[in-house]
Amino acid sequence: MPATNDEVARLLSELATLTEIEEGDPNSFRVRAYQNAARAVETLSQDVGGMSASQLAAQRGIGKSTATKIRQFVDERKIDKLEELRAKYPPGQRELLRIPGIGPKTLTLLKEVLRVEDLAGLREAIQSGRLAELPGLGEKTAENLKDAIERMHLQSKTHRRPIREVLPVAEQLVADLESLDAVERATYAGSLRRFRDTIGDVDILVSTTDPAPAMDLLTGHDLAHDVIGRGPTKCSIVTHDGLQVDLRAIAPESFGAALVYFTGSKAHNIVLRQRAIERGWKLSEYDLADAETGGRVAGATEDDVYDALGMDWVTPELREDSGEIALADRGVDDHRLPELVEVGQLRGDLHDHSTWSGDGRSTMEDMVAAAAGSGYAYFAMTDHAEDLRINGINRAGMLEQRKQLRALQEKYPDMRLLHGSELNIGIDGSVDYDADFLAGFDWCVASVHSHFRRPPDQQTTRLVTAMRNPSVHAIGHLSGRKIGTRPGIEFDLDVVLDMAIETGTAIEINSDLNRLDATVEVIREGARRGVTFVISTDAHMVKELDNVRNGVRQARRGGLPPEQVANTWDLDRFLAWIQQQRSA
DNA sequence: GCCGTTTTCGGCCCGACTGTTTTCAGTCG
């Protein structure tokens, strides 16, 4: 089996972790070098398998030494240095490092003084009181470690959770904090603000000159199970289901700097700080300031901070140090961040269900009324087709629904109602109904709802066959993944994107927080190649029509401009495009 | 281990909090 970039990136991360133990310092330069190399490999556009050592070493973040290691893995499927460190620090030891409160120094101390090398040994050392006798540790530390072990299966450091479990909690806490008189502004930051699929913990910032009320609110909140810590400007809680929430109180004049700092990513921030240093400044969560005098340069808003650093403001979704820095750098010729799609640019929703489908929760009339209320110029009713046995609508049902939708159209002169369906892509790529019946729909989305575990070449064929069908306008939730619970189908992205362009079929960005599908990788590559996308809610009830903002953030994360999103187009252009797909 | 208009050595991001310390080390983000 050839070595994949992901595989190599994982091994380099492991090397970083093991080196951290070896050197006893999480900030060791060697540790950081391995982490940088892992990230460099992750974001590489070519396969490491086909690259020579010198080609690898030419990549930023990969030097001669790491290039040799990567080549060794490609050729021999092993890395000597890694094998050596794995033998020296068995998995039990590394597991201890994952316990919050244990870093490399404590780990070494445990091993050398108490011969503790795994979780069981640590439990025993706490129980017997031997741990509390170690130099630098004490009763309180022993107690904290005991608690940490108990909630470890829930803890953020060991467990990232799907965004759908986190976003609603964060939004509620932010709203509650913002209602306080003492709080000027509250917002969540971190990977949630960057809109990653999975989230470790929640970072909330409040702008205030009086931190106490905000901290009282969080530590006493109904959602709080346990207060982990509280200082003058920072406190942390764990919710009942184990999510850690950190709150930081920020002075208003520092809010922008803090927002930059806590939004990250870590890699993005490091580059910003390097830019600050080059200018004789230093960037912290308080401000951008002169390194010598401490005189403030910027800090109140994110815009000020980026501007002072000679950069355009970077949308949080792009802050991963994966090319956005150069695009924002006003010192670089042709620098230009992509224009990214915004919620206000969408003119229609193209994947929606009603009680006509067994799993719909709002009536067609209510869905249409709500869409009209959003000011949409077009709206597609796409209930499930008949092959979805539990849910789908048969031919007679579809014809009746169409009749009722046409009647409804008269009530909404300013919004074009499209009668469509969410078709099911069968195991051979075929879809529901026959060609003549399909031709009666205005707009069809085709999605995979079954047979998730088939070989990639078979899945590729399924998708390609569906895209070739002239009645299929878009492919819904391309991978079929459910974040955190179902991995989704594997397929050949090259082939699928080529076919999307050839047939003019759109790729859907599904706004359901469970899905966020197409994935960022697909969007990024599709954006580069000029593929047409649609951003749809897949709403099953009125309330879910608002989910479109999630789909938009997913699209932005993939760097997608509005021009490549078909439902930003005006009605005439959109209808002409549908027509063209049909005849292609 | 990586990198380079202060280059091949000598730098490499920064501060809060905790618990243990009588001035700071370790961990975290």
C-alpha cells in the first residue's frame, strides 16, 4: 500500500509527541519542527510518495532531516527514529501525557522516582499517597489528577466532538453573557469560530471593564457541572456532558487583539507574531505594541491588528496558515484573498422537505411561507423519491404535490416555486422513476442514502452515473458522512470533479451541522477547478431554513466565491442554467 | 529540526493560572 500524505502527517505528529517526552519540553524547537512538518505534509498538494528527498526538503517546514525520514517511510514503511522512540516510550506512558495536568516533566518524574509508567500505576500512586510526596507536587495536585482521570473519557484534550454538539451550547452561553449590563460584547473564538468539523473546547471572550458578573454567570450557569478554575480574568467550567468552556474577560481596548489570539489557529498566530517581530513589535492577546517601549500600536479591533501588520483582515474560516497569509499580505504582488460567499447573497434554497416526506416536520405551505419571508427569489420543494422505502413519495403522490405547489405559486408572485425531488442514487448509479417522469420535475437533487461501505471505485461509478443523468441537477451531501458517527463513502475526487464540470452538475454544500457535506477538501479543490456548487439547507422543518448560515461558513472555509454558487444567481440566470443542464 | 537583506550559527511566540514555591516551575492555550 502506498504511503498517503495523511499517514505521513500522523507519523510526524507522533514523532512530535514522543520528542516532547524525550526532551522534556513541549516547546522544544525540535517538537515544533516536527509539528510544522506534519502540517506541511497535510497541506501538500502532491503525493509524498512521488517526491524525492530534495523536492520534499524544498517545501516550507520540511528540512533535510525530515525529508529523509519521509523518504524512508515511503520506501520501507518505517522510520528508524520513530521505532526507537516508540520502544523507549510505550503507549501506556503516552496515555499519561494526555491527562490534563501531566506534561513531559511530570511524566519523567513519575517514571524515574515512582516507576509509574501507565494509568494503572498512576492510580495506585495517587491512592497510596506516594504521588503527593513528589517534589513540586502535593495533595491538591493528586486530587486534581484523580478528577482528571475520572472525567478523561469526556475531556476535551482526549476527545474532540462534532460541531453540532458544541455550537448550540456556545451560542446560548454567548447570548446569556451578552445580556449582562457589564458586558459590552461576547463572542466565541477558537476552532468553533473557524468552523471546524470537530471542536475540542469552547473559548468565549467578553469585552468588559468589570469581569465578575460574566464569570459569576458562567460558573453558576445551569449548564455548568463543575468549575475547573477561576482567576481574576479567566475561568473554566465543564458542562454536564463533559464539554470544557473557557471564559476570558478582556478590556475593550484589547478585544481585537484577544479575538485574533484566541481564534487562532495556533499556526496562523505564530506567523502573525513573526510579522510583528519583524516590525519591532510584539503581538499578545492584549495588543500589538512596540517591543521596546510597550507603546500600543493596535488592539481594539481585529481589523486594526491585521492592518498594522500590513495585511487585509482574514475571515476566521481561513485562518489555518494554509496559504491565507500570503493572500492577505499587502507586501506581496497580486495578493488577494478570495471574495467569499455571504448569506445575504443567496437567492434561493434548493433542497427542502415537508410533511409530504415521512421525515418532514413542517407542511409544504409553512415551508414555502417561511422561504418567502426570507426574501428568496426561488425555492425548491424536494421531498424524498419513492426508492427511499420508509419515506419516499410515489408517482401519484408526486403529481398531487406538484399540483398543490403550482396552486400555491399564485400566492407568491415574487418567488418562483420549483417542484423537485431528492432522488436516491442506487447501487449502480441509477435513480428513482423513469426518464419521462423525471423530466416532469423542475429541479432534482440526487443523493446517496444506502450502501455506504462499498469499494471506492464502485462509489465513483455510482456518482458519475448519477451525474450523467440529464435530470440530475445537483448531487446532495456528496459523501453521506455524519460528523462523528459515520465516515461517508470513499470515491475518486479527481474523477468526480471532472465529471461535475463535464456534465455541469452542481455539488451541494449541505448546511445540516451533522453533515457539512461536501467536505472542505472537496470544496477547496472544486473552487480551484471552477466547479459549480449550491448551498442548500436540506431543511425538514421551518426552523432549519436558518441553517443556511452554516452551509455558507462551510463554503467560506473552502474558499468558495459567490460566482461559483448557483443559488447566488438571479432567477433568469438560474433557470437558464437548469435548462442547459437538461439539454447537455 | 528549520531557516536565512543582521545566513551557515544562533535564533526560534507569549502570558495566565495553579500549586508549590519563599521567587518559581510546569502546564495550558
